[in-house]
Amino acid sequence: SLMERADDPETQVLLAESLYRCGNLLGALERYHQIVEHDHDDGEAWVQLGCVRAELNELDAAAEAFRIALIVQPDDPDAHWHLA
């Protein structure tokens, strides 16, 4: 997919999720950063970025990602839950 559709947002999300599930937190972190740089209004990507940051024990950065997710999508229950 990356060779044929490297710029496709869905491909990037699937790769980030795959890296996360395989335990490659730094790889997932890099992909989620690329996703939000490409589409700053992707609330789900901000939530996932916050989750990865939390697992890396980067709690201030995680909270900031959840806050951005709530700016983008104020009613997102996952962002509210993770921030709390």
C-alpha cells in the first residue's frame, strides 16, 4: 500500500495502527504525527497520538494531544475519557 498509495491518509492510518498493535510505539508515533501534520482536523488521529504518548509516559504531551482532539471534535467521548 505504501508503494502505491504513500500519500493516502487511510494507508497512513492503517500503518500507524499496525505499528501500534505490533508494539512499535515510536513508529506509530511518527505515523500519527504525519497524519495530523497532513490533516490537523483529524480528531481520531489526535486521540491515538495521545494514547501513544501516554504509553511512552509522556503525559504532558498526551494531555495536549487530547486537548487538541477536543478542539477539533468537542463531543469526542474517547478524547474526554483519555484526558480525564
